[in-house]
Amino acid sequence: MNKRLALPIFLTVFTDLIGFGMIITFLPLYAGQFGASNSQAAYLMAAFSAAQFLMAPFWGRLSDRYGRRPILITSLSGAVLGYLVSAHAPSLAVLFAARLFTGAMAGNLSAVQAYLADITTPENRAKAMGLFGAAFGIGMILGPALGGVLVGHQGTTHDFALPFYVAAGLSLTALLMTVFWLKESLSPEIRATLASRPAESRWASLHRALRRPWSGFLIAVFFLLTFAFAGVEMTFVLWASGRLAWGPSQIGYAFAGIGLVAALIQGGMTGRLTKKFGEPLLLTASALITSVGIALIPLNLGVHMILVGLLVMAVGKSLALPSILGLISRSAPADEQGGTLGASQSSSSLARTLGPAWAGWGIGLWGLNFPFWSGVFFMGLLFLILAPKKRGLETGLAPRPV
């Protein structure tokens, strides 16, 4: 894969996720300056993922019809604007609107995945998705730690604005690299074929992707994976502060360690592991590995075992993401990559909205351990679902040379 093309793609994913990760660390406090209640602050945090969920299929289908590059340029430009408006929002209503708008722009991840699928062969696609996963993991895990550092301890308006400026600067960098470096990946022939077809709503595109053999099953798996992960990750701060009396620095170091593991595995090992074992086996194993790692955390057998649990969970997640995305891309024909990957990204965004809400509801009824045992249950269930499907996935999708 061309490194000149890979860098802007990496930065696009990284800026989307680091912006999201930085801002969730202080967004409720920022909303509090406008008199927001706890419920309103929770809705504000969900607004980004909800808008991303709605817009991902839209961006994916537009990228099929008009090309990946114009969509990335448009969405990155919008992200810069959204972050700047958020930094200077005069009211809670404007802040809500800015978060919705920025989340809608972050739906461009479907176009990013389609771009990677365009420039890779089926046998190398999981390696390319490993690049996506590395950027995703680094941005999402390092983002909260960076957000805490940038906001500082004083909690002033200026401190709240600084992470938005940083996110806008990163998006602007990715935009400039896309404008000057990135070449269009979708061939004129495929664009011409799609342009001749009648316009299709995103719901029709989503419905078709879900009905295609294997695509619907894999998108459902992706949803359940993300739902379980999001519930654990978004509530770990509450658990660590309540059970271990950890402060922001300890939690930040823990997240940074998880991000490093994700970068090492997804950025450097995914291609070799996929060639040796195949995506179906890696995905199935990741469900079992992750469930073991999550279970070690609420047992609270000491800090060292908790760190081992976080490490094992990070390994499982790092194997799962590129494997499931590689399988989803293999389940769709070349001229429907954008729409199918848009549907998968949409399901992921919905899961990132519902997973923390489910975890928060459970914490209110059963305590801080609920998200972890819920995660163990869902990952174990995925293992039982995937185990008998390994052979069918390998033989029923686009061929991957051994």
C-alpha cells in the first residue's frame, strides 16, 4: 500500500477519533457552564455518535457515486468548522448543534474504509484495515488522556476551548494533506456505472447491505462487538475512580497503554496474523480473549491483575476490529463497498450511542461492575455464535489466497 496515500487516510481517522476522545473527558463540565443538567449533558455526549450513525451511509453512498476524495475534503472542512464553533458556543443550543454537525462530518469513516478497500486486494485488505484500526485505537485511547492534559485543573472557559482548537488543527492538517496528496481511488468506470443508477436513500442502501448474504450477519457482529466495548470503555473512568481511587493521571496512563498495544498489533502484526490464521479464526478468538480480559477487571484481584485484564482486553479488541472490517469488505462487490462499509460504520456509531447508555442504566441498578459482566456476557455470546461460522465465512466470501 502506498505510504503517500496511507498518511492522509490515517490522519483522517485519527482526527475523527482523537477529537471525539479528547472532548468526552470534559464535555459535561463545559455544558454545565450553560446550566445543563446531568441528563442534558448525557444527551450532548450522545449527540455526536447519533449524528455519525445517521450520516455514515449517506457519505458512503455519495463516495460511491462521486468519488472518495471529494467526500473526504467536504467532511474534513466541516469538521474544522464544527470544532471552532464548539470552542466559542454562546449557548447550550449552539453547542448541541455544533456537536451534531461535527458528528455528521465524522460519518466520513465509511468513505475512508471504502478508500482502503479500493486500493487493496482481498488478501491484503485486513492489513489495510489494520491501519484503520491503529488510527482508530490511538485516537480513541490517547484522546481522553490528551483532553485531560489540555483542559488542566482550573476549568476555565479558555481551558475548555483549547482541545477544540487542537482538534480543529488536526482536521485542517488532514484536509490539506487530502487536497494536495490524496489521489482518487474509485475508477471512472465504477463511478459511471453508479451515476447511471437511480438515486437511492440511505435506508434503502442499509437495507440492501443487511440483506446481502453474510453482510447483514457481519454488520450485526460488528454492532455487538462495539456495543460491548463501548459500555466497558466509556464507564471505566467511573469504575477506576470509585473502586481504585484513581485520578486522571492513572486513568490516562492506562488508556495510553491500551492505545500502544492497539497500535502495535493493528499497525504491525495484523497482516501476518491474517495470512497465517485468516480473519474468521482471528475474529472468533478475539471474542474469547476479550471476554477473559474484561472479566479480570471487576474481580479486582489487585492492580497488577487489573492491568493484565486491560492488556488482554486490548489484545482482543486489536484483533477484532481489522478482522471484522476485512470480512465486511469481502462480503460486498467492488461497486458497493462504500454503501456496505457505511452501513457497518452506522451500526458502530449506533452501538457507541447505546452501549454507554446501557452501561449507565445498569450501573444505576446493580453498581459499577455491571458494564464489565455485561461485556463478558456479550463477548462470550459472540464466541458461541462465531465458532460454528468460521468455515462458512472463509468459503462464502471473496477468496483470500493462503
